[in-house]
Amino acid sequence: MLHAMRPVLLATALLAVTAHAFLGFGSGSARNAADDAKWGHYHNQEQLETKLNEINEKCPEISTLYEIGKSVEGRSLVVIHFSTTPGEHVPTKPEVKLIGNMHGNEPIGRELLLRFAENLCDGAINNDKEVIQLLNSTSIHILPSMNPDGFELALSTEPAQRQWLTGRANINGVDLNRDFPDLDSIFYELQKIQVPKFDHLLSLFDDNVDRQPETIAVGQWTLSLPFVLSANFHEGDLVANYPFDAAIDENSQKTDYSASPDDGTFRWLAKSYADNHAHMSKNDHAPCDGSSQDAFARQGGITNGAKWYSVAGGMQDFNYLATNAMEITLELSCEKMPAGSQLPQFWEDNKKSIFEYVWKSHSGIKGLVVDATTGEPIYRAVVWIRNGTETVPIKHPVTTWSEGDYYRILPAGQYEVIVAAEGYDIAAKNVTIENKVRDSALVVNFALSPSAEQPSENEQEKIAELVDEITRRR
């Protein structure tokens, strides 16, 4: 599915790319009539695929296209991947994914991501320093439309006839942001009985539900690479939303704050997007709910998902509880599917936020975990983090990928990094994270010594038994 290419430095790769006109990247660029005409409309599926192919053909050395699946009606869920090694995962190079148009009638993100893709290509061609630095250090996967069927339905409906939900769901009428495995409920149950298992819960979950093809495609894609950071673009308000989305008790008040183990880090990520947006964190716009004051602006343009309203089966929490990835949900407009003529202004409002958010994939720590004797990478080693001000680790470890690489987004601070793997002695290091280097997290490598002791009863089996017991009690 992914096309393997030999590793190249971006400077070398660009020698093979024909020069093209630069399209206004950078926070200081001004809008112009040509750009407004080019981007002041929505691209249907055929136009979107044509544009992605044009970008790939213009920048073949730094991009590749691949399909992760098809919609119910057979439309392609196409991703464009930007990297100096497109189609390949490079150990310690963070993988980032950006997803638009999950709800078909919320297509601003679809258009912003398409334009972001063209800006990466044109910025590289025109030797833009920020773009080159970003692509040399980051692997970026862009899925402009997760719900192309819903989008086509919304687009084909006259604006005056569109209802709030027209095209929101997929063509089967399923809300894709309620269709992912509800891992929150498992997390909350395990937390109640104090079981030391707090993430990567997918193997413990089986609800025998037939999921939609779009959900399956994105879920499998999410699990197929060691994604570090993700964003999901929506409309209906102006706010950066962070986990948890689901309330701890679905039968209680629906607006209870549900903090994840990484609540501080998620708030920091959401605040980064909001603060770099033209209006999201500023009290300079009318509230979407019609109230006299914008509660989200007073909160800095961010909100905990469950505090806003509870969502079970959402993609954001699935990322956090099934994988190593950290995802937030970005609401970009009070109005859903505004006139296409407004899209250039939405780009101006969001472009700095998008770039700065992707840069956050280089915050915290990363490194390799290998066998101290053989030097071979250790797959699925568990990396725990303890904040220097706390007595116990954050209840969300990450695991190493097949090359032994791991990534852990963290704000600046003092931490202890603890690494454990079956058959090896536990290792720990104290680190100071400053996040002063924009294009690289702090590198902390580990060489684990084989253990002379035999491992105890398999933890996964014990956890599975407890989950079965929880399920029987429901």
C-alpha cells in the first residue's frame, strides 16, 4: 500500500522537483485575489483526488499517495504522506496524522488540509526554511476526507435546504464519531477496581458490533504506524477539545470534567492550537451558543470533551486508549459548511495553528530501546513517565515500535523515565525536558540487560479475566 523509497535528504530530493510559484505560506503572507479564486470553493471527491495527484506529481520525492480504504459508496479514503522518505517509517522520526471531514457537513478541515498539503509541497520547492525543517524532521499523513459520502450529500443539497445534520453521518446514517470502540468505559471500570492497566485496551475489548467501513479503515490505519500526534477537524463551535470525551458515569450529569492521565499535556496541546489561531482563544467573537459571553474564550479557547458534552465511541479517546497517539478535536466555525468564499479567510485564521501544532510532535522525549547484549531493538517495551512532582508514574505508558523506537509528548519539566520489557531488567533515567529544540524531542536511549529471573504470570491474561468479570456484571 505504501510505496517504499530510499532515504534522501530534502535538499537532495528537491533537485528532482520542478520549480513552481509559491502559494503564500507563513503567518505574514497576505491574501491575494488569485489565491481566493483558487481556494474559494469546496472540492468534490473527483476534484480532491485530482488536486492530491497534482501535488504528488509536483513533489514526488517528498510525498506519496495511498488509500486506507473506501467509503460505503466506494469513494477512496486517500492519504497524502509528506516526508523526506515518503512511504517509510524512520525510527525516531515522529509520525503525525491530520484528519478532516469526519462529519460530511463539516468540510472546512477538508479544505484546510488540502491547502496545507499544497503549502508543504510549494514551501519545499521554494526553499521555505520552516517547511524544509519540518519535513526533514517529521512524517506527516493527511486524510482530507474521512466521510466523502456524507460530504457529497451535503454538497449536493442546496444551502437553503441543508439541515444541521444533512450529510453529518455516513451514507448508512451512522455518526462516525460514535462508531469507534468505547474504550473509555473499560478504562473507567479498570480504574475503579485499581487494576494497573491504563491504556492499549483494544485487545481487551470485544463488543461484537459491525462497524462502518470508514471507521474500520481509519482504525486500522491508526494502529498500523507509531503515530505520536493527531488532530481531527470539525465545525459547530470555535474551540480546541481534548480528552476524555466520555463522562465517567453516563447516567449522571453529562457535563462532568473527565480528566485523562495526561490532562495537563492535553491542555497544553489544545492551548497551542487555540493561542496560535486568529480568534479561538480571544474574546473578540460572538459565542456560537448565542449567550452573552463565550465560555470557551474565557477558558482560553479550549475545553475538556466530557465537560462540554459526553461522547462515547469517539475517535479522539480511541487514539489515546488504543495506541500511543495523542489526538485533539478542533472545532473551527460556529456555522457548518459556510460559503466557499469564506474558505481563504479560514486558512488565514488557522494556518499558523496547524503548523505549530504539528511542531508539538517534537516535544518531550524519544529514543531507542535495545538489548544491551545484542543491540537488537526491543519491540513493545513499556515506557512509563513519572513527573518529578509526583510519587507515582503517569497512568499512560507508551510502547516501543518494531525498531525499538518510542515517543512521549511532554511539556517542559523534570521527569523520571522507566522502561520495562519481558525478560529484561527494568531501567530508569532522570531527565530535564526543556523543549527548546524545535525539531527534536530530547533523545533518551535505553539498553536493557537480560533478566535472570523468569517473568511472573502473564499480565494480559490477568487483565483479560478481570475484563470478563466486569462484562458479566453489566
